[in-house]
Amino acid sequence: MTVKIGVLALQGAVSEHMDALTDSGAQAVAVKHIDELNDLDGLVLPGGESTTMRRLMDRTGLFEAIKSFAASKAIFGTCAGLILMAQKIEGRQGPHLGLLDIDVKRNAFGRQVDSFEAQLKIEHVADDFDGVFIRAPYIKSVGPDVEILSTYDGHIVACRQEHFLTCAFHPELTGDTRFHRYFVHLVMENK
């Protein structure tokens, strides 16, 4: 069974996510307009700058459309995508999409110059995944229905809640498709 997964193409590493999804057996498409969500089985919210992405989502009408899409379809948020999906964001009143029962701290590992890579154990995915952290957030706490998939230095950096998957790092920049394959499997389960 082939699934069709969109990548929100307003900002961030869109082509890298599309390549990783294609290599994982999915049909990948870029999403810039509301009508492009219609026949998708899942969606990736890539990294970038969450406030700018939210502004662009509002301008294009994609914000409300993605909230409706999320009611039944799988979504994978990476870095800024994680922030967009969180129900609580430190220092901000109210969430963006508010899909995941998590509390997030933005730029928690420092600025761009503080970017780093770390070996991660990710439940259901790998014991040796190369995490690329760029101005990365971390998850301060999770609700009872959220499964923690990975931690780094005592902080939660990946989790899953039902058909939502998220991570603080950039799996699309590694050439390792195991995390994207896990998402493709989740999309198939949810289809």
C-alpha cells in the first residue's frame, strides 16, 4: 500500500523531507495551498521559524485547514513543526495548532551557533540515530497519553501521541530514513 504524504512547503527543509519520505516508500508532495491537503494520508510540518510559519499559515488559510486535517490524519512535526503542534509553549500565550499534549521550550539548546549532533536512542526506530539539533526546542513535560520516544541530556526530544509524531531535531538532514519510515508506518496504520 502506498501512502501520499504532504510536506508543508512554506519554509524549511522541504525537499529533504520529500526525499526521505520517497526513500521510505511514500509518495511525497509539497503543500502550499489548502486544496493540496484533500487527498493526503499524512503531513509533515518541517523546521523553520515557528512564528513566521504560523503567520504564513494564517495568510494562506492553511492554519484552520491543517487543524481540520489533524482530526483524522497523521502529522509529523520536526523542530519548529514540534512547536506548532504543542499545546503549551513557554513564554507564549496560547498554542499554535495545539495538537499534542506537550509543554515546549523554544530555542532550549541555544542559538544557531550552538547547533550540535548527538547519538540518540529512539524507541521503535533505532538505538543509534544521529540527531541534528539546530536552535532546537525541547519538551518540558508531556500529558498522560503521550509516549516519550527519545531524550537527550535529560530532556524529551521526541514523542508520539496517537497519530501525531514529533521531534526536536532534524532527521531529514541525516540521510538516515528510519524515523521517516516509522512515520510512514504510522500513516499506514492510521489510513
